[in-house]
Amino acid sequence: MPPHTQALTPGLVRLMAIATGLAVACNYYAQPLLPAIADDLHLDSGAAGAIVTTAQLGYALGLLLIVPLGDLVDRRRLIVAMSLLAAGGLLINGLAPGLTMLLVGTAIAGLCSVVAQILVPLAAALAEPAQRGKIVGTVMSGLLLGILLARTIAGLLTGLGDWRTVYFAGALAMLAIAIVLARHLPGGSGSVDLPYPRLLLSVLQLFREEAVLRRRAVLGALSFANFSVLWTSMAFFLSAPPFGYAPATIGLFGLAGAAGALAAPLAGRLADSGRGEIATLLALCMLLLSWVPLGLAAEHGLMSLMVGILLLDWAVQGVHVSNQGAIYRIRPDARNRLTAAYMTSYFIGGALGSLASAQAYGIAGWSGVVTVGVVLSAAGIVAWLGLHRPAA
């Protein structure tokens, strides 16, 4: 293994952003494929939605149990190992004969793709303080692009083969990025020396002691629940009348949402300049506003839907990056554990949003999904007003 430097070069930032995107994409390949998977495996919409929920819950469990290890062990080895295991989970998905094995592979991939959340605090640790928000925002752009472009890539690959092709390609991509990361990531031991059980307990202790962390975790959970509400049922909405799109076409809608990645560096700069609270409130208001065009999409067509997607994804990214800017200022020696606490709440919110979305669509169609989104968005604004402190 060649020697590594701790310098955070532009090339390394780009590599970390790409790796973050590929890792988190593991959890989102299924969303535009749900109708195809449901048809092939003879599932109803609720059972198919369980695939997304399993991915989110697996990710949340990985955040709680694995991400704190970034403060304890060599981060490069941890990142490479988890990337390889995520590739294995995707391979299981591609070979799955039924729902049970598909859920097993999804859980493994979700659990291990938390490598994305080890890379983000690593970038924050390597960055100069005055540039930290900008660099974290850039790496987070990779994460959002991974979430959204996973849908586009999944739809296109399904058009070339079938839904299993997507998982085989994803496994190969994770294997390739693991090899590149092993060669170029800086190594180094963790910042603490604690037994693993005490390390996990310290995550809960941070959550109990740090009011900023608790407030930001609530806002993050509500915002990502909105994101999951939209994208979990999007494929069902677009595959039904009046649209009737195929998976390849549905996947292209991820390109519209990918523009939300542009909000990440801007939110990071606002955080660097001490205006993170303003960025958070503006993003929460935009989140609520986004459900207006989304609610009108069935009557007014694609333009209304596209506007809603853009607004929602900009808003979610703005909330997320400003949240991270706030929590990373708390305890620099505990960034992985702070990430674990915050992101566990974040993805639990996403999992519950996916579950609520699938159930709402089954009961009331797209109008039910929009209603859930409006309620969650309003709850985010109420939470900010009730929990806001000037020092945050």
C-alpha cells in the first residue's frame, strides 16, 4: 500500500463525493423498479414498498452500529471493507428468487452502504475550518446525486435487461470504487480509545448532552421523511394513468431531482458564514411549498411535477447541509459519533416516510401521498419554531 497524505486535494474531494454517491445509491436502485419487481415476484404495492423500508432501516442500523467505528479504527480499512460487503448485498439482490432473499440482500446492502456517512465526517476532519461547510456540501452533493441518479440509472439499465441487471451493475461499481479507495484514501487511527460497547453508549450520551444535535436530528428526520414520501410512490404514480410510463422513463425523473445537489454548496457557504439557521428556515418553508405543484401534478401534468421535484430536493438538501454544519461544530473529536446519532434519526425518518407513502398510495392514491407530505412539512416548520435557539 503506497503512503498517503492527509492533504485534502480537489481530486480527493471529488473521489469522496463519487464514492459517497455510489454507496448511497445502493439503497435507491429499487424505487423506479418497484412496479417491475412487484410484477415479476407477484407482490402488491405494500409488499413492494417493504423493499424500500428495509433498505432505510438497514441503513439506520448501520449508522448506529458501524459509523461510530470511524472514531475508533482505521477509516480507510473500514470504508473499503464496508464497500465490499455492500457489493455482496447487491449481488444477492440480483440473484434473489423471491421477496425474502431480496429483503436479505437489501438489508445487507443498506447496512454496509453507510460507508457514505463515514466519508462525510472524514472530509470534514481533513478540511480547513473556513472551508469545511463548502467541502461537506460538495461531498453531500455526491450523496444527493447518488440517491437521485440511482433512479435514472436503474431505469435505463432495466430497459437494456431487466431489474436484476441493475443490481449486478451496482455490485460491480461498488467493487471498483472499493479498489480505488484502498489506493487513494488517507488512513489513520481513530480519535478515541474506547471498548466498542462504550463507544456505542457514547453516541447515546452525545444525543442526551447536546441540545443542538437533538434539534437538528428532529429536523433532519422530518425533512428526509418528506423525500422518501415523494420518491417511494413516484414510480407507482408515473406508471399509472394518465402517464403510464415504463421504468426507463420513470428513472429519468431522477435527473430533475439531481439539480437539488446545487443547493448543497450554497447551504454550506451559508453555514460557514454563520447563517445556517436562516438557511434551515428558508429550506423548511420551500419544503412545504413544494407540495403545492406536486399536488397539482395529476391535473396539470409534467411541468407541475418537475417544479415540485426541484423545490423539494433543493429544500431537503438545504436542511441537511445546514444541519451538518451545526452538529460538526459541537465536538470535532466525535464527528463520526455525531454523524451516527444524527443520521440514524435521519434515515429512521426516511424509513417511516417510505412506509407511510406506500400505505397512503394504496389507500388514497397520489392525493394520499401529497397529504402525508404536507403534514410532515408543516411539522418541520413547527419543530423549528418550537426548538430554535439562537446559539444553534
